[in-house]
Amino acid sequence: MKAIALALGLLLATPALGQSNMPPSYWAYRQLPDAKQEAKAQALMQELRCLVCQGQSIADSDAELAGDMRDLVRRRIAAGEKPEQIRAWLIERYGDWVSYRPSTAPIAWPLWAAPLVLLIFGGAIVAGRLKRKRS
Amino acid sequence: MIAEAGLSALWLAAALSLLGLFLSVLHVRGKLDADREVRSLAIVQGVLCLFAFAMLLVVFARTDLSVELVAENSHSAKPLVYKIAGAWGNHEGSMLLWVTVLGLSGAALAAFSRQLPSRTLIAALGAQAALALGFHAFLLFASNPFARLDPPAPQGRGLNPLLQDPGLAFHPPTLYLGYVGLSVAFSLAVGAMLAGDVDRKLARAMRPWVLGAWIFLTLGITAGSYWAYYELGWGGWWFWDPVENASLMPWLAATALLHSVAVLAARDALKAWTMMLAVIAFSMSMVGTFLVRSGILTSVHAFAVDPTRGAFILVLLGLYVTAAFLLFAVRAATLREGAPFDPVSREAGIVVNNLLLTVILGIVFIGTLYPLMAEAVSGEKISVGAPYFNAVAGPLAIVLGILLAVGPLLSWRQERRPILRKLALPALFAATALVIAFLALPQATILSRFGLALAAGLIPAAVLPLIGRNPLRTPLAIWGMAIAHLGAGVAVAGMAADSAFTVEKLTASRPGETVAVGPWLVRFEAVAPVAGPNWTAVEAELRASRGGGVHVLRPQSRFFTSPPTETNEAAIKTLLNGQLYTVLGQSDAEGRYQLRLWWKPLVTLIWFGGVLVGLGGLLAFAGHARRSWRRRRA
Amino acid sequence: MSRAFRLLPIILLVWVLLAFAWRLIQPPDPTVRSQLVNREVPHFVLQPAVAGVPGLTSADFATGEPRLLNLFGSWCIPCIGEASVLEELQRKGVKIDGIAIRDTESGVSGFLKRHGNPYARIGSDPNSNVQLALGSAGVPETFIVDSSGVIRRQYVGPIGASDVPGIIAELEKLR
């Protein structure tokens, strides 16, 4: 009985635990009515980093600011903006760090080149060994 | 008393490992015959570590608040199973588990190894003792789990509610048995390189250790993935998070090592690859331990950050890995290659397998560390996440999957038969699936469409080695291989299906409303308060149906009191062809509750596949064990 | 050739270990900083957060005088400590504008009543839109904006009494 009273009290006391005075933004937890737009928005949200979390995308976070960013993404996609434009807008304000997809800027060239280098290098070792085997 | 007993056991174990190291050096250099002594020391040291760990469990089970670790991480109101599991839900306790597995592995190596020449075994035990010494030092000087608190705390600080879960009881111990079990492969490789004895006997001695550790790693990672899936509340099962990558890297190395050691055992070939992989696998375990506990990478899964502890592990890691790499560099020339093989042969197939796995390992390693490297060099902060890993490792994994279908059919040394004919049917399935996927699923990612095609081909191809054989006379190891490869195909099917077919619905609904998600109609019946032992919650009753019967789901939004946290407990209904995943969120001012609903067709295949892979490994283990037991009796 | 192959792992290893050591000595800074420093304040128009105090637009910054832009919320605990420092700055003649992030009118008016009002204008940003447009990731944060509306400096976290002389000096320089 006491537990239920406690639970009811907690129910009435939401929002709890150090959050702001406003509820989540409109599009934070709502999908766009157009399925194609929602898919584009969802794909972009998976690649944007939550600014206040320990390494999560905004699609996987319950943080308020992540919800506000989802709201921003959905609103802009609904208004016709391209995902790349929204990503660029955010990178302009927070740097490359906010995008989980590394950019094509020079800083990321070694990253994209690495798999090729590894394959070529490894392939050369393997080819050398196989050739030696036959002879 | 109990805590002090545990601590004394650890000190004693450390002293014994120092002695064991000393004696093994003398033995290997021929100054002394210390075979029995080194073996006994290894066994006693293992038992002492186990005793210390048992003492830690006792102290947690009783919630002894005079022990600082218990006061920081436990609470008298916690259920007993989580009190005990909480012993390894923190840095010091999990480090003690790490050291215990290290000690027990050394003990088992000493107790059960019969076929290795004495010099090789003692050299390996010496390497194991050297590892133990370093990590004991870390434990005793920088992470003492038995430190006392004076005066004792009035109440514990509780445990992170996200860790109050069966996952905590299962995932870390399994994972550690895997990570740290690879230390034996490392020690055997080091010992064999020191003694100059890299041959089939070594491979046969190493194989059960690699197989055993690999089975635990596979099951541990699978369990971790499922735990994150149902705990975090958004339906994701892999995030390329640095800590997850830290567990994947040893697994990739161990998988390559597993295949390589089989070649060494069967054909006396691939000596250099096998030694290098054995060193890399445990090195990856140590790197993982460092990454997770040093605070240099941001992650939801990371332990409490402490750079001084990180520095200690870095020094250990640096010493051990550098020494092993140097040893390899010096001895690699003496690793005389064994029987030759053709470019089209099973050995060659496994070499390509090694290559692909190592390249994927390199990609995961580079991707995980790149933000750190970029910042060190240029000061710029960048993020590397799923878009990179999926784009780069995904295609390689598909190629590897194709190899998985072909490889087991190849003969040793030289393949002369037209095996491609056997693959005609699986190839047909794959091609058909690919065409259908591209025509019928335009909104799915390219990777997932290829994944579906791969699975359609790999699942029948995996059982090909069994066809045409008498099931009762087929060696268990072949059954194991087929089931493990089948498991890989099943897991790929699950991953691709989850990516291509999942349907999501987010709504703000009032009790009484119905929501459609995929083929399901979910009626939001009611909301009620609920209480548990150390939490209270708001629970929703959902009734889902798709034509036939009704399934009731009760997702909760839970509030824990100590420490104060809010979590979502997803309600998941598992059916034969998928899972209905439901989460209850917050309510707004007008009495509407956030509901997050997913219909995920075939998603359980991901973890079912993982379990099959582990099961296959287990069968192979049993097969090899039975064969070596029979050989010994004969 | 094969000697190079065998030494390569060690060279890579040493490089990785050095990078790890560097990261331990220089721990990662988790502060998220705006990239708009030395760029113009982005265009925005915000309604008044509380009756009696005008709302805030980006045009209010290119006034010929440097100003402080402070992001706060009545629900933000460190903002309470910062309030007295902002009062002190305002008393010394600094012009301060505020944006109330994710806040209600009653929340903001209660906050101002309890801790004083150093703001000339306060805009209401209920969905963090302008916060995101500014490259801010939390509250409290303060931007120093120069006389032509260009952001010159960002303070992440509450301003302390020790920051006051520095801020005043910087504002003098920007006049």
C-alpha cells in the first residue's frame, strides 16, 4: 500500500531528476507523416552525435537536447531541406565532431585510405606466401 | 577478516608467480630441472586467486559496508543475485575476476598439459607467471578490492540500475573467461618461440585453449549485444562503441587464430601467422582492458575514469606486447615452414580468411583510435562511428561470408575436384535472394540487401560438408564446423533482416487508443503504478494482435531510489518470426504517454546465430577432446 | 624486405603506445565549444520570456557597443550561482542580454525575483532552437559579442567572480 502511494506520488512529480521546465519538443518523439521523409530523417539522426551524452547518436538518446536536435532534423526535412544541408549546418556550429560519418576533409583521408592500404599490404604478403608455396 | 584473508591470498599468489617466473627462467636456460615445481606453483597460485575472488563474493553477499568497494557499489536492499553479481560490476572487482581467470588458466595449463615438451611448457608457464605478476601488481597497488573503510559506511551507494540485470550476472564473467583465456595462447606462443618448438604438438596443445576462450568470447559478446538491445530501449544491438569494439577485436583475432591453429595442427603450416595471431589476440585483450579503464575514450560502457590506473596498465601493456613482438621479430626466421600447399587449397583458403579477418580487425582498431590520433596530431575533434565501420567493414564481411561457404569444401594441400558444382544450389539461392532484395526492398540499405543474399547462400552451404556422410560417423569437429558456420549465416540473416524489415512507430497516446505498427494493432489499455524491491514504476498495459490471439505487453518507466535514476524497461514479445518491442516514455500535460513500438522480423536470429556459433565451437571442442583422450588411452 | 615486415608491427605498436601516453597526460576535454567564435551572431527572433522585459533578436547585437549574451534557465542550478556575478557585471556598466532555454514564464519570473534581473532583454527559447543555432550545448553559457555583432568569446559553464576583470577588460578592448 505504501509502495503504491509512493509510486503515485512519483507519478505526479514528473518531470523528474534535473530536467528543464519544458516538455520534449514536438518532433522529438513523433515520426513525420511521410514515410520517405521519416526514413531520411531517421538515417540522418543515426549519424548525428548527441552533444551531451557519452557517445550515442541522437536517435538512441533520451537526453533533452538530443530530443531538440531530433525535432530540428525532422522539422527541416519536412520543410524540404536535404539531410546533407542539415548536417553541414550542425557541423558549422559544432565542428566535425557532431557527425559520426567522418568528413571527406584532409583530416579524414588516412581513415578512408586505411582499409585499402591494409588490403593491399596484406594481399601482397599473402600473394608472396602463396607464390613461394608453389615453388 | 574475510577481506584480509582475500588480500593475503592475493599477495601470496603474487609472490608465488614471481617465484614461478624465476624458476621457469632457470629451467628454460637449463640451469635447473624445476618442471614439477613450476607446475605446482602455477596450480597453487590459481587456487589462491580463486580463494581471493570467493572472499570478495562473500563480502558482497553480506553487504559488508566496512569494505570500501562494497560501500561504493552495493546496497543492502539489492536482491542477493545482484549483490553477488555487483562484485564484478565495478573496476576493482572485475579486475580481480580478470586476475583470477588469469591464474586459473595458468593452473589448468600446468595441470592438464601432457603432450608438450617440458622446456616449452615451462617457458609458457613462465610467460603466464610474468603476466600474472604485472596484473597482480596492478591489482594490489592501484586497484585493491579489499580496501577497508573506517568507520564503515551506514549504507551503500547502490548499484547503477542499468546493471541490475541478469545480463550482469552472465556477460562479464563469460567475456573475461574469453579475453583472459587467450592469455594461455599468448603464453604458449611466447614459450614455444623461446624454446624453439613451434610445431604440430604446440598447435594441438594450443587449440583447446583458443577454442575454449573463443567460445566464451562469442557467447559473451552475443549476450552483451542482447543485453544492450533490451536494456537501452531503442532497439539497437550494436553501436560500434569503443568498449564494444574493444571486445570485438580480440574475437576477430581469436577467430583467425582458431583457423590458423587448425592448419598448424593438421598440416604443420602457417607457423608465423599462428604465432603472430596468438600474440595479437591477447594483446587486443590487454588493449581493450586499457581502453575501458583508462578514460581515454568516451563510452556509455566505460568504467570509472582514472588516468593513473590507465598509466599503470599502459606500462604493463607496453612491456608485454613489445617483448612479444620483439621475440617474434627475432624468431620469425627460425619458423621453418612446413608442408607446401597450392593456391587453391584449404590452407590457402584459411590464409585468405586470416587476411580478411586481420584487415577487419585493423579497420576496427584504426576506426576506434582515429579520433584520438587525429586530435593528437591536429588538435581537431572528429567522430568515427557506424557510418564508417558499416561502409568499410561491411563489404569485407560479405566477402568473408562467401569464403565461409567455399572454404570448408576445399581439400588440404591441393584442390583438384570441381567443388564449385556443389555450391551451385546455394549460389542460386543467393542470386535469387539478391535479385528479389533489389527489386522488392528499394528502401533498405545496400549492405542489408547483400546480407540477405549472403545468408540465403551461406545457410545451405554451411551444411554441405555434412551431406553424403554418415551422421553417426562424422567427426564431432566437422559437426562443430558446420554448425558454427551455419550460425554465422543465421546471424547475418538476422542482422540484414533487422536492418531491412524493422518497422518503427512513435506516438503520444492516451489509454484506450490503438496504434498500428507493421502487421500489428496495439491497443493501449491502461497505465498503473507498480513497485519493486528498490524501485517504483509506471507500467502500461498493451494488447497486441495481428489477426489471431492477443499478446499482453507491460513496458515500464522505472524510478530507482539509490542512486536516483530513471530507466525504461522495454516489454518484448518474442515470436517465431520476430519480436514486438515496446517502450513506455514520459507523459505530457494532457495525459498522453509516449509509446515507442517496433516490429522486428527475424531479429532474434542475430543472437540465435551467435549461440549456434558458440555451440559449434563446443562440439568441436568436445570432438578434439574425445579424440585426444582416445589417443592417450591407446 | 622481410626484416622491414617484422619491424613494422613494433614501429606501429610504439606509435600507438605513444598516442595512448599522450592521451593519458592530456586528458580529453569533454567541453563542447561553439565554432561560431569570430563569426556573426546567426539570425534569430525570440519572443519575450517574461512580461515587462523585451524579447531578443539577433539585430539587437549590432548596436555599436559590445554586449554579453547569457544562456540560462530557471531550472539550472549553476545559473543561480552565476546570477550574482552577472549582477555585478551589470552594475559595472556591462550590457547583458539573456536567452531562457526551455523555460516557462513563471519559471523565469520566479528566477528573476529571487536572484535579480541583470538582463536588458530576455528571449524565450523553449525548444533549444537558438541554442543549437549558436553552437551551444548546455547552460549556463555566455558569449561576448562585439559592437558589430560578431561573437568574440565563449564561456562554457557559470562565470565566476574571478572572470569579471577579464570580461570587463575584453569588453573595453572591443569598444
